[in-house]
Amino acid sequence: MTDFTIIVKLDLEKDARNYRSAFNINIHSSKRKDQVEHTIDIDLQKLQDMKEQYAYPFLREYLEDFWSKNKDISQQKIHEMQTNLNQHKDDIFKKMVILTKQPIYRNDFTIFLTSLNRWPYNIKLWQTRSGLYWDWILRAFIHELLHFQTIWYYKQYIMNKLHDEKKFEDLKEALTFLLNHIFKDSIEWYDDWHPQHQELRKQLEGYRLSQPENERDFEKLIDYGCEILLAR
């Protein structure tokens, strides 16, 4: 069996870049800027259009103070997350391979703690974030892993049908309803995610449940989703 590794760590520079990203393009949440603005007593509007390398110097004093005050809880969180992920990772990866009909696209993963309620990712490096006070680490990890498998193996296939980046993003997000079926024993609670994708999620779920269990196929589900989006 492939030896997968998941490392949980803290990196203040990546935490700063998370704040910067919240003030730039964000496909799924128009309220994200408002959430960030009320987080700290700093003019975060300056993060708008700021180059990534300048985000950490701009927020350095605040972040060093925040993580110093939360040193004990952050160390405890890293330990808890690492233990939880190591305990469940083999089962998660096995089920994801069966679901997507593709091998896990890489062997190593890194999760960085963040002081902001936001979970961005980098598919090429498989780096993502986890909030310091979040308790649903398994659900979030599986949610992002399904995104990555979809992007890595199916994005070009989907784009050849849709020719629309936003529709691809809508389908990618809606497909996470599958977590509530395939991974129901691993996720901490129901994954319902973004409000704007609820209708498509219900349509995809209805289609999946209408198929005999031994004929439920990820690629066919994608095809059905494409048909719905093309008709809009």
C-alpha cells in the first residue's frame, strides 16, 4: 500500500497570505471581506491587490502576537489534528480511490494552521489550511481532497463540455454532497457547504440515489451535472 503522509504545521507567512487572499479573488463568498475586516484592528483594505510577499511584513506584528498568546492551544491543536488524520488517512484514501476511480494524485500533504476562518489551498503543492478553533478537520480534509482529485483527473474533461470556469467551480463544489454518503463514518457532521450550490447538490444526489448501488459511477455523475449546467 502507498505510504501517504499528512503533516500539520504552523507558518506565519502562509497565515498572512491567507488574509491577503481573502481581499482578492474569491469565487464562493462575497461576504469574505466583511468577515475579515472585523477580525483585527488593522486597515486590511491595504491587502487589496497587495503582492503576496508583502502580506507577512504588513501583518507580522499582529500574527506574532496572536500565535504567541495561543502557543499552547496551537501546539495542542497540531497534535490532535495529526493524530486524528494519521488514524483515518488509510481509510480516507482507500475510499477516495474507489469513488473517483483514480489513484490519489500525490503521496504527501501539508496542512497549515491559520488564525482566519478560511480554508484556501494550493493544488500543485497540496497545501491547505485549518482554522485554529475548527473541530471538523476530517470533513474539511476530505472535502478538499475530493476537490483536488476532481481538478487533477477530471477538470479538462469537464471543461471540454462546459467551457466555463465558473460552471466548473459550481460542479466541483456540488460534488461534495458525496461526503455525506461515502465518508459518513469519517466526517464529523453533515457537509452542506455553500448555499448557492444547494439546488445542484440535490439534483446530483437525487440522480445518484436513483441508480442501482453497483452502477453508481463518478464520471457518469459528472456527465449528469454537466447536462444540468449546460441547460441553464
